[in-house]
Amino acid sequence: MHNILGSPWAAMALVVGALLGSGPALADTDYPDKAIRWIVPLPPGGGVDFSTRVVANELSKRLGQPIVIENRPGASGTIGVQAVVRSAPDGYTLLTGNPDMLISGPLMLGTENFDAQKDLSPIGLMARVPFFLVVNPGKLPVSSLAELVEYAKKNPDRLSYASFGAGTINHLLMELLKQHFDMDILHVPYKGAAPAVQGLMGGEVDLMFVGFGQVRSNMGGDRMRPLAVSTHDRHPLLPDLPALRELGITGFDMADSLGVLVPAGTPPAIVQRLNQELKAVVESPEVAKAYGDVGTIPVSSTPAEFAAVLQESADAWAEIVTELKQEEQR
């Protein structure tokens, strides 16, 4: 795992880690004594929204208070993140966050309204979401990645792909794929997963990366055809589908890491309580079943481990985001 000791995430994570190990007295708090707001910075209906609602339902039971999901889409998730950053650091506003919203999206958009590493505190991970390369078979007559590459090279400037927004993981995944095979495919950003998938199936674009839930719901006919999965190994629910690593992209192991954050300055006792309860929920059979049905992998962690994932993602995507911004300026 990447060494985070020199990163802005590290100071907070190490302090919280020490406090989490300091004993049960720290958790002696009346929190929570009212409803909790949980902001999802994407539209309803996508994988991030679903993953959040599954965990929120179980977490509400453990905390003994309602959890109200509030979707705040826009600007690759940064609008929702800003809403949390501006909220009181009292544990009553939670955020579903991933590296797209917190790091690569703001870098791509030049957002200066928040610094996630200073303005937010991670609670813990809750899910890892693999992505699948899919095409609209009615528009794009290919059945494999090799055929896609061949078609793209024979038809330059004719293909387009959807993303959930500039700087989101499926935007960056496709740019890596384009670079690897030297393909020219137009990027068409949408405001979230659901409208992007509708754009693909409606014939507005030819291909994209999506989560398993969209693949399972839309496979067959002229709706959606999967070509490969973005992780190092094949997906257990689609074992006949190759991993991109098998198709010549060495080291390709990309999935979306979803976690929970709160505004910086939230009391350590509340961070501790949330981390403990979140970990119990993510490791529960209820979440394992709900996530398993849609191909999502439940993942729990400490705040420091989530901070390390964010730092690793920042390092991994920095080069590609810089290159994309330079291309935009040409």
C-alpha cells in the first residue's frame, strides 16, 4: 500500500487511528440524537446511489435514527461534495465519496471551491465497484475488444463514448484504453450513470464503461453488449468475459472505491462511532447479499486505510488528468 505519511490525508488519518485505539471511553457520546443527512453527489438510479442506500438502510438501524439520502448531482460530483464541506462538522451530514469526486473530477474541472484532503475526513470504505466495457450493438457491430480496436482504427472520428462526467472513473478508464490502443473516440460527458446509460442505449453514443448492475439489466438484443471487465481477474458473475489484463493491458486493475466521509473537524468520538458501525454494516450478510446481487464487492476499512486508497488514486490518475487538461488547452 502507498505510504501516506507525507500526504495531506495522513495527519488526520493517523490522529483518528490513534483515537480509535484508545478505548471505549472515547465513544461515550449521545450521538446521534436526530436524523442524519447523507449526500450522494450523483443522480438516483446509478451504482453509487444504490450502494449508498443499501448501507444507509442498515446503518440507520444500528444508529437508531433515520438517514435521509439527498442526491446532489452536477459537475462530476463536486456540487454534492461542496455541500458537505460547507456543513457543520457534527456528524449529521455524511458524504458518499470516491476518488473521482474528490480528486480527479476537481482536477479536470479546475474546481477551487474545496480541497478534499483538507476539508473532509474519511470514515471508511464501503464498496469496490468493477467496471465493464460495453457497446451498443445496434450502432457498433463488434463482439470483442480486438474488433472494437480494428473498427475504431478503420473509422476514425466516428465513435463516441459516454462518461458519468469529466474526471469520473469511467472517463479516465476509457482515456487509458484509447491511449493504449491509439484510438480516436469522442468523449461525451453526462450528469451521472443513469443518463449516461440511457444515452448509450438510445444510440447517442457507441460505448462506455459501466457497473455490473447496468450490464445485468440491459444485456441482450440491441441494448448493451459487454466486451471486458476492468479488474485484474474475471468477474465471478460473468466468468466468460475476459479481463482487460488478458487482452494485453498489463497492470490494468481498476475499480471504483466508494467510502464515507464527513466535514473536517468532526469530533473524533463521532468518527469512531461511525467507523465502528459502518464496518459492522459493510461486513453484514444483508449488505453482502444486496451487493452480491449487483456485482459490487463490500469492503470495510479504517479511516487511515481509506485515506491511503484516496492517496493511491491521486497518484495513479495525476498523469492522465494532466495530459487530458493539456489536450483541452491545445
